[in-house]
Amino acid sequence: MSAAGRHSVPDFQLYGDPQRSGLPDLIHVETIKDRSQLYGWEIEPHRHYGLCQIFWFDSCVGIDLDGRSIQTEAPSILLVPPRVVHGFCFSPQVIGTVTTIPMELLRGEDAQAVAQSPPILLAVDTPGFDRLTQALHIIGEEYRSQGSGRERAILALIELSLAWIRRAGQDKQAEAELKGRLGNSEKRIAVFLDLLERSYTNHRSTSAYAAEIGISKAQLTRDCRNFLGRSPLQIIHDRILQEANRKLAYTRTAVTQISDALGFSDTGYFSRFYRQRMGETPSQYRARIDARMIGKTTAKEP
């Protein structure tokens, strides 16, 4: 994004449109391709004074955001508040939408919160991301329709979407601040436990987890023993057993199906793994829990 010949950051209603009389409709929704292809897929840094924008990207995008260069992963959602300088580099294959919202549509506290918010970039692993994506798609559908109650529906969906985005941004900031207060060892442990939660059924080795974190197996072992009192392998096994016990105690799922769900290729091996660590077979554990529950039920009967 070249700055050659630029003496000030341009401001627009819609990018490239010099008119200042406001949007032609309540809000404006368009695909990113509609406008970016007119400018060679490059949107120079600019800003909007009385508008905020919500971008939904389903492809990777290069962003210039108040002087910071960011390369997004797909999909992602970006809130750009008023006066924030932003520009983009798109590819001709870009997929996405931009929803432009006049600040005057927002009520007092909402308008103030958005005006004072930093830009918020949300990745696909953000809690509620799919729900927010669906809301943005529905806003687009309402925008293109002329059904009864159109304006009320759009305003309600806009308020809801902005509230969800700001909440997710606050949660993300709080998480970053928490991680910033943790020492390096605690950070590594947090990353290990997060990776474990997402892949414990894959039976990955300690070395594989350590490599993904970017440390040695010995370092991961020291961290786990110092802060959790167990080796990484014990922690991995304990997580598998925890899930096995949940399924045995609270569902009627067959042991063979539980074995498959937990990543064991052989039910016999699962049973041996379980018995070595629990002192009984999966079926015995389930029978013991069932008997205890029946006893509790009987004791409550008059």
C-alpha cells in the first residue's frame, strides 16, 4: 500500500465516493469484491468519521490498521470504529462482506462504546463466531429485502452484532492480560493444556506436544512436574481416563464405542489401559457406579 504522493489520510462515506450527504439507505452492505475490484484489489488507507464498519472475511487478507500490518487467517471478522485508519490488500478470489453503519443509528451508550473501542479482529476460534457470522449474513438478507419491519430488524441485528463483537473483544483482551501476567513456564503449561484438550484422542506423544510448543521434551516435563506435579504423559493419560469415566458413568454408550471415540484402535487395548490405571475394567467401573446410583435412589424412596 503505497504512501507516495499522500499528504493526508482521505475520509469517505464509502471508499472512493466523495459525496458527503450520507448513505443512500439505513446502512450499506456489499461484497468486498464489488468495490475492491474497481481499485485493483487494493484499498488505500482511509477513514470514516461518522461510520463504523464490520468486515467478514472468508479468505486471507492483508490489513493496514492504524499503521500496523496484519495478515488475517480465514475466516475472520473485523470491527473498524470511526476515525480508525484502515486499508486492505485483497486477492481476486476474495470472499467477504462489509457492513457500513452510521453512528447516528446507535443509541447513546452503544454509540459511545463503539466510538471508544479499538479495532477488534476476531478469529474463527472465538466463542460465538459462527453465531456472529450468521447474524451478519441475516443483516445482508434484510438489507436486500423490502419486507415489513425491515428497519427494526436491521437495527436490532446491528445492535446485537456489535454487542457480541465488543464482548468477544473484551474477553480477548482479558485473556491477553492474564497471559501477560503469567511467567514463561505458566504460559507453556497453558498452551500444553489447551493443545491437549483439543487433541487428547489423537494419543500424541510428549515430544509432539513439546515440538508444537517450541520447547524440548525435557523442558515440558520439568514444567509439568514443577507446576502440576505430574509428568506430561500422566497428564495425557489422566485426561483420557477422565473422559472415559464420564462416558461410562453418564451415558449408556457401549465400551467398544467409547474405545473408538477416545482414539483406541482396539477395545482390548483400551480395557487393559483402563485397568492398569484404574484397578478395574471399564465394565466393572460402570457396574459399580450403577449400583451406587441405584442405592441412592432406593434410600430416597419412602
